[in-house]
Amino acid sequence: MLHPGKGEKKISDVQTLFWVVIAGVAVGFCFDAYRTFRFWRGWGPSWTFITDLLFSLGALGLLLFFFTKANALAFRFYMLWGSLLGLFLYLWVCSSWVTRGFFWGFKGLSWIRRWLIRLLKIPIRGITLLLCPFYWSVRWLAWLIYRWSEALIGWPLRRTGSKVVLGLKALFFPRTNG
């Protein structure tokens, strides 16, 4: 129990136990949310390790928040047992239902995301259909310019290049009668 100072209320042991058990339940709930999200996303081992560390830090912060509510961080050994009791009660009573609920929620979110993407693609498809004739005409014109430049510049350069190569070979490697 706290020793109340000026303006502070005295907290009973039952209230302290309540906040400590709620801390364990909250950590269990957050763990189920994190675990189902991690499974749903299918992260690899390195990303899982990093997010496990971040979750542990978040769970520690959550415990410190509830321990502050319970006993102003005057740590007692029963606070640890109470939070473990809350965690085990949560895991035993409602973890499977909450996990199914999270999976259902993530499935619903992915369904909503798919439909939003489909809805956003409608204007893009419309713009694509409007721009198709312009695209095909520009493509045809570019292909035509490429073929003309190849015929007007490329073939003469290739013939000239082969003549230059033959001339250089004759210059540096004279023919010997042998």
C-alpha cells in the first residue's frame, strides 16, 4: 500500500491486485494481436526477431503503466505473480477466441484493401483506355523513325565500318606470299 501524502488517495490491496491482473490480461491481449499479425504477414526469422524485441519493450512499457496505476511503481513481489495470474487467466479463458477474432479481422481488412485497390484502379483503367490511341500512334511513329534511321544511317555506317576495318587490317597486317 502507498503511504498517502498530501492530496494522494490510499489504494487498497484489492485495487492493486485488480490493476496488476489487468496488466497481465492487457499484455496477453497485445501478444495475441502481435502474434496473429506476425503470422498473417508471414515474416522471416530476422524480421520476427526485431519485432519480438520491439514487442518486449512495448509490453514492458504497458506493465510499467499498469504498475504505476496499481502502486506508483512501489514494486512488490505479488505484482509479478498477479500479472502472471492475469496473463494465464487470459490465455486459458479467451485467448483462442481473441486469436480467431484477430484472424477474422485481418482477413476482413485484406478483403477491404483488395476492394479499395479495385475501386482505385477503375479511374486508372479509364485513363488508360482514353490514352491508348495516343500511345499506339506515338509507338508507331517511334518505330517508323527507328526503321528509317536504321535504313538511312545504320546500313551505310555498317558498310563503311567494314571497309575501314578491312583497310586497317591491310595497313597493319600486310599480306605475305607464302
